[in-house]
Amino acid sequence: MKMNKLALACGVAMLGLSSVAVAEVSMNIGATSNYIFRGVTLSGDSAAISGGVDWSAESGLYAGAWASNLAGAGDYELDLYGGYSGEAVGFGYDVGLIYYTYPSDLDADYAELYGNGSWNFLTFGLAYTVSSDVDDTPAAEAFIDGDLYYYVGASFDLEQDYSIALTLGRQTFEDDGVGGAELDYTHYQIDLTKSAGDFGDVTLSLSDTDLTDTDPNAGGDSDPRFFVSWSKGF
């Protein structure tokens, strides 16, 4: 199954047309010393700038787009997504579809169906790759149809507008073990955030994985990574 960008964009744009009257648009910008995605650097251990726009309706329907630069000069990621979120008896839920696009590498785009939940201080969720432009060759390939990511986390408010969050995630690949390549890995992250009000939020993070330097997903460095990020919504 292949999914093109136009088809997804049109589908996202049509979400909740009957709720336009009670919809709102928000934007966000951010900067980080290292763009870490599920424990792995996508910016080559360099700084990254990001920004996004979101549309949401009172019904719970939402859609949006987000972009960030990557490791190579001129390389960037553009994500398109849409879904539905809400709350029932104290349980928060969010289900949707996200399409990761990499315009400088047309054979790297893929789409995930995701579901997230929250209860009190706990968060959890999973994402399943339902479509991919990555060639599924006899060699091990990552981010093809059938890959699965799942995680559990916890967050706590502290004094003086600080908060702390812990995340444990597991990325599994359909082609794990093919050609002798072990792709599956676990990652861990801790985030300490300080809210600066109108000036946004600043987060200090520590991220690590169980990858070794020789693993295909290690990015050439399996050591823990410290990085700092800033974000602001409008």
C-alpha cells in the first residue's frame, strides 16, 4: 500500500469541516541543540530549528504540520498529521495518522497510525507503520510496513514552574535480524522543563539507548546525549 502526500493532505484538510465555526489555529516554534527522535539523533548531533501549525475543533478533531531541519545541508523533515482526541472518565486519548516526509530523499517517507493515552501522571502509546516508500530489500530496512513503536512515560509538576518527565520506549522493526542486522532497540529519556511564561519553555534532556556503536541505528555514537531545547506556542 502506498500513500501519496496529496491524498493525505486532502484527507487531513477535510477533517471536521462541519466544526469550522468552533475551530482554532495555533502555531509553535522551537530550537534544540540536538534533534533526538526516539533516542536517535536526526540532526547529526547539531542544532535544529523547528516550527508548526495546528488546527483543532471543539469536537476533538485536529490536523497540523510540523517541520525541522536535519543533519545534511538543506535537508529537512515535514510531518503532516490529523486525528481525534478527547477525555472520558479521567482518561485522555488521542488517535490519528502521521506522515513523515523527507523532500530531499523521496524514498524515505513513511506513515504511522498512532494511539496515545494518559491517566493522572502516566502517558503511554504506540505507533504502527502502515505505509512506507522505503524499499523493502533483502537487506534489513528500517521504517517499512509493519514496524512498531511503543512507550510509557510519567510526568510530575515541581515547584517554581518546573516539571519533570520520564520516558521508556521500544522501537521494533519488521526486518529485525534480516541479514544478521539487529535493528530493534530500547531508549530512555528524562526531561526537566522550566516554564518561562510568555517567553516559552526551556527543557534540559538526557537521552540514551541500548544500541552499540556497531548497530545500524546508532548514528555512529551510542553514548548518552545531553541536549537543551526551547519551545513556544502562539
